[in-house]
Amino acid sequence: MDIISFLAGIEIFSLMAGEDLKLIASRAKVVIYKEGQFIIRQGEKTDSLWVIHEGRAKVIKEKSGQKTTVAVLMPGEVFGEMSTIQRRDATADVVPMGKVKTIKIPGDLFKKVLDRSTISMGKMAQTMTRRFFDLMKK
């Protein structure tokens, strides 16, 4: 799999400088999860962000003991970025729907690259704002 080409097709990575994208791809890991595993657990700290490469994953939020699926992530979608960038606990569980292949990117590296790219930072801010308002509706 060519991680650089795959990431270049995703909005928040598409405007990054070539050397930044290569750096991210060089430190990214392909991680496969199976149904029944957790990729992220609500309330836990995360130090990475993930991109769905193959398969789908559910985003499940627990509130007052009630679990609700708030989103289904598809190939090309990024998650974990809000917790990583804001250095907060995860706001939801992310669980595979069957086998899911992800690209896991170290959060410290991603933040460093974002700090150098105002365009990418702007795209990330738009994504985070959209996700926040989507979660607030549910």
C-alpha cells in the first residue's frame, strides 16, 4: 500500500507540503482491528490519530449509561484528531464493524506538521468544528 498517495487524497493531508506528507507516511503504521476490539475507548487518552483505509468503524458515545452510535466511519475518514490535538480524553469509543485496516499516525508528529502548515491547520479546524456540532446534535 502506498500510504503517501492514500493520505494525499484526504482533505486534511492534501494541502501539506510533500516533505511533510513523506515524514508522516514514514512514521505511520498500518494497524488491523477485528470486530470486538476497541480502536479508541471513551475516557482514555490517545496519542495518535487514525485514518480508515479499509472497512468501517462505529463511533459510540456513552451518556448517562446509554450508548448511542453517533457516526459510522468509512475509508478515508480521520478520527482521534480532536483528542490528540486538544490533549483530552477520547469523547467516544471507536469500534470496528468487521475487519478494519487503519493508518495510525503519531499525534506528536501530526501536531508538529500542522504547526508548520496554516492551510492544513485551517482544514483541521474546519473538520473539528463540523464534528463538534454533529456530536452536539446527537
